[in-house]
Amino acid sequence: MSENRRERRHEKRRFKKFMNKDWNVKLWSVPQPHEHTFEGRGYESLYHFTCGDRLNDILKYGIIFGDVLMRDDEGFNAPCFTTEGHKHNPMFFPEERFPFSVRDGLIRLTVESPKDQDNLINLGWFDSVYCHKYIKDGYGSHGKLHKKYGDIDKQYFYKGHIEPSKISGIKIWDEKTKKWERLRKTDKEKICSKYENATYPLTLEQPNFLRIVGFQHNDYTGMVHKYNYENAHKDIFHDFYVLSDFFCFVIQQNMEVPQVLEVYSAYKKTMMERFDKENFTWEDILEVLLDIIHFYNLILKGVRFKDEKEGFPLEEIEWEEYAKKFAEKYGDYRKWLIDYRKSTLDDYVEEEEKVA
């Protein structure tokens, strides 16, 4: 048997074992050994990487978003950090689609180490114990690109909320000097004011996959719901989340029902297939909305039947009318974004006009 064939068979067996939930370790049943803790390893600096377009929200709400994946269809929200200070991309920002220059720079925040060290979890240890090396062995979409995304053995996530007061330093990457430079107060205020005063998002992004499939609702910060509520008026995909949030809420309340788990599994599989594309087009956005409507109506039938005596007030969504209203809203947003960028002499306008 050739070495490549033997390796493929080995990987296939490991993948089947990985996907077997009976083999999985119950979450948080194994305590983190001291030698893997931030203090145990003797680290001194803890960093959070972000972009300029996120800075205003972070300084207002703290560090509240972070994607911790356990497998393709399971994960939760917790702030993520690294002990590596060099320029890299531990947050997996889509640099190819949205260069850091378009997002007002790559920002490195220095964060005070939380006092409750038991809630600061080493990602490499967590991946090995609870996820069967999902990230290390490449079952996650990020694979083993350590040079680009960093070493997960030197990364941590925190089961809690990092308040703005815990941020002790802010630096921005300077492409000319190839160094981290301190972000001056005037520059910081300029960046924050730009995004605070904008009517809509200034970066044309796709819908939030993590929120749609419910991963962000498994939130260890206790701040995601507050953030979403207070910023709903700015979110161009709010119409998506009204339905997907309700869907995920119903799912979480009925996880013991096998039929509900089957529906949720099908929903996540559908969404993963939709979002597994490098170039997300308008047609893809619309397909995501139609899928959300389909599963919303599907789960709503079960809820209404279950609570029929109580007269459950929600009605099924008529997809054509709902999609048409969103298309009009999205079209207005695209026109507003182009006009905004023209008025600010943004060099990125020409590219936006081509796809408008």
C-alpha cells in the first residue's frame, strides 16, 4: 500500500471517529492543567487583533466577539487572544476581499490578563482535548497555516467579558515602516468618529454566518444580545437576523427533541454550503435569505402546533414579499455607500460601482 493511500485511510478513520459524538468529551468536564494557563507558561503580553472599523465598538462595548469552533457545525462566542505580537492574522480577517487599508488599518490591542485565570483557556489545549485537533489537523477550514494565522498553542479565549478599561495599549501596523506604531489620540478619535456617525456599515460584507447558525448565541460574554439590540438600526441584514435569531432560540429551547435536532442539522448544513464560497454574490445573499425563511416557516409550524391552545401570535413569512422588501432596502444601501465613498474621496469606490 502506498504511503499516500495509507495516509488517506488513516485520515478517513480519524474523521469518522471525530464526527462520532459519543466519542466526544463533555464540554468543561476536564479542567485546564496549570502548565497550559497564561501564568503557567510565563507569558507576559496578551493581544487582541482587530481592524479600524471595529475599534469604536470595542472601545464602547469591550471585546465581546470571537469565534471558537469545535467542529464544522459546532462552536461558541468568546473573546480571542494571542501571545504573539508580530504582524499576522489570528482573527482570520478576509484580507483578500477587504485589505486592512480599506478597514482603516490592522489594530493590535494589548489587554490586561484577566484575574480569573481558570476562564482564560489555551486554544491549543482546548482543541486537543475537546475538539480532537479539529484546527491542528486541518478539519477546520483554516488548517495548519500557522505562519499566516498564528500558533494556536499560543492563543487563548476568555469565558467572559473584556471591558474597555482592560485595554492598556492600542497600536496600528504601519506598512511603510513595517512596525507597530502607537495610535495617536487624534487618529483614534478620527477613526472612531467615522464609524460612530455612519448611517450604515462602511464595508460591504456578507451576512453574519456565525449569528445565523446560532454560534454567537452560545455567548460567554453576556454582551452579544445587548450589542445586537442597540445596533440593529445600522445592520443592513437585520431582516435576516430577526428570523434566524428566533429560529435558533426555538432550537435551543427544544434540543431534547430528536426532530428539532434533525431540522437544526439540516439548517446548519444548508448554511455551511451557502457560505462556502470565496466570492459572495447578490444571488448568494438572496439564497441565504430564502433558506432562512424556509426553515423559519418550518420550525414555526411545529411551535404553533405545540402552543396552539395559547394562540401563538407569529405567522409564516411570505417569501416573495419579504425578499422584495429586503432587495429594495439593500439597493438603497448600496447607492448610499457609493455616494458616501465618493463624497469622502474613497479610492475603493470604483470597485464598488462595478458590482453595484
